[in-house]
Amino acid sequence: MAAREPISLVKAEDTHAQTYPSEPERFTENEIDDFLLWCVKQGSSDITIQSERQVYNEIHGLLHPGTVRSMDAADMAAFLQTIYGAEAQARLASGRDLDISYEIRPDRYTRIRFRVNITAILSKGRDGAQITMRALPSEPPTMDDLDIEQEIRDAWAPRQGLVIITGPTGSGKSTLLASGNRMLLERGEGCGKMLTYEAPIEYVYDTIESPRSLVSQTEIPRHLPSFAHGIRNALRRKPEVILVGEARDRETIDSSIEAAQTGHAVYTTTHTLGVANTIQRMLSTYEMKEREERSIALMETLRLIVTQALVPRTGGGRIGVREWMKFPDEVREKLMDMHFTDWPNEIQRMIDQYGQTMERSAEIVFEQGIISRRHYLLLSSSTGS
């Protein structure tokens, strides 16, 4: 019997306005994977399934109805059961939202993954749910795919220290991190042992050839209770590279700094916009009396900050626009010689020499006709540059 070809995930632009041609009178568990695969084929980056509303596909930043019918309680129950399991409705009723990953294997060659959030909502006076599914590529993109600037690539792999990727929700931080991981794995010398702690796991590295690397991915809280716990776990496993999905609290930031101080390359993300804002935000998690001491520890380990925003292209689709700054020895020493409250102004003076502002990055793509004047102006003022 001949081997099956991998399923095609590309369809023509004119399908974007279509609804699911095989839409049933009511969804059952057996029909949901086929429907989700159809959504991916339309080019949907995000699928939203909500009580008493049609299913919507987000394609190039615009919402397109994926069904004719609105989803009733029975439809939603089938989606929740298939995507999460029997405990979904009870967990939602307890006041928790659910962050998970979901995977479909349509054939032996293809693996379609989603990052999923499920949140309880009020819909037409009754309790309902919204399921948001981010479609993930079957393998991480390369830095060439994302048009990452050469200066960022050159600074991406410090022997030890902290690399921070920042930006608002939906700005592609995880995708940028995954492309960086792929670059490390595909180097001739590999990267040794890489441990990732993610909530949930988004990209997997099964298809990346890297005989001198070993990747181990842990999902929070499925395998370990927290990012901070994950870093403590990593320090007992002798890795070279540690990826922490998000440094969002004092304990995780402390643990990330400790790991970087003990000879590891640590990669993490925060929800900030701008290099100076990132440092301020991380220090703000500490009590005032601790900030000066922790600011020195942070600066000792810092190697690179990249802020990314996704904006619409003039011809359709979206593009990542980035601000970044490297922190070589001379930068760190100069900043540590002054009080940390003076860092933001000094960083703004130094960023042109050791990186690039969001304003300049936006100007470059605007002059090339890639983004509109409106988005150029928005980005120019977004990071305080």
C-alpha cells in the first residue's frame, strides 16, 4: 500500500469567507477534529468557539464566520469534552480558566497543534464558555522565516546569562523564542541539553535534526506546579539552556536570575513593551527596599532584550517589528555604576549604539511600504523611544 502524502494546510484566499461545507446539525465529538482541520486549511491563526455565537476564524487579523449556526449548549459540551475532557465544565464552574495544548494527527506524517484557552462567560443571561484555539505550525519557524535582524541573531546565544523577549499578548513572543531554539539546535555543535518549561507547550522539536542536542519539554502545571519550581528542577538536571515560558512574578524572576548566575543561558518572556520598560517592570515585582540589590543581580545577568509587536502588512498578513538592545560588559558596568532609577533615561541614550529602537524599526518597514503610516506612528510612540 502506497504511503499517504502529508495533508496540505494551504488553501486559496477565496475560501476565507466560506463556512464549513460539512457543518452538522449539531457537533459531536467525532466531527470536531475534522472541523478544526478545515479551519486550519483556511489559514486561520485563531479559532474562537463561543456559546450562542457562530464559530469564528481569525485570518490575517480579521474574523470570518466558520459556521452558519450559533453553538448551543450541546455543541459546546462536545467541544469541551473533546478538547479538555470530562472535567472541563466542573473546572470552569469553580472559577478557573483552562490553559492547555491540543493535538490532532490526521495521518502518520502530520501533527497539528493548538494552544487553547477555555474561559467561562455569561452568554444571553446564562453561563457559557469561550474556547480560543491558536493554531501552531507543525515545526518551529526559522529566524529567516521571521526576518529576524542579524544583530539579534548574533547576540542570541550567550554562554550564560538572561535573554528576555517581550511584547503584548499575541505579539509572537513564543514564536520568536521557538525560532531561536531552532537556531541553537541546528548549529553544528548543537546546544547540549535544553530544558523548556511552558504553559502550555506550544512548539515541539521532533522534526529538528540535532544529534548533539537533547530537548526536554515540561508543561506547567501539568508536570510541575510553577515556572519557579521548574527552574529549581532544571538546576538539578545539568542543562546548558533553560527556557522559562513567562517571568511574571517575583519568585520566577528570582529563580531565572539565579539560574543565569550559575552558568546557564536562560530565555524567558514578559508582557512589557520596550527595553527600558522591561527592566522597570521586572524590578517593580520587588519591595522598594529590595530593588537596589535585585537590580544589580538582574543587570549582572542581562544579555539581550527584544521587544516585538505584530502589525498588519499593507498587502495583507502581519509583520513583526522589533526593538532590541544588547548588554555587553561595558553597558552593564556603566549602568551598575549609577542608581537603577536612572537606568531608563540612560538606556534610551544607549539603545541606538547597542541595538535599535522601535521607532527606527518601524521607520524602516514604513519606508519600504510594508506598513501603513498609521501603524508607523503608533509604533513610534509605543515604547517611549
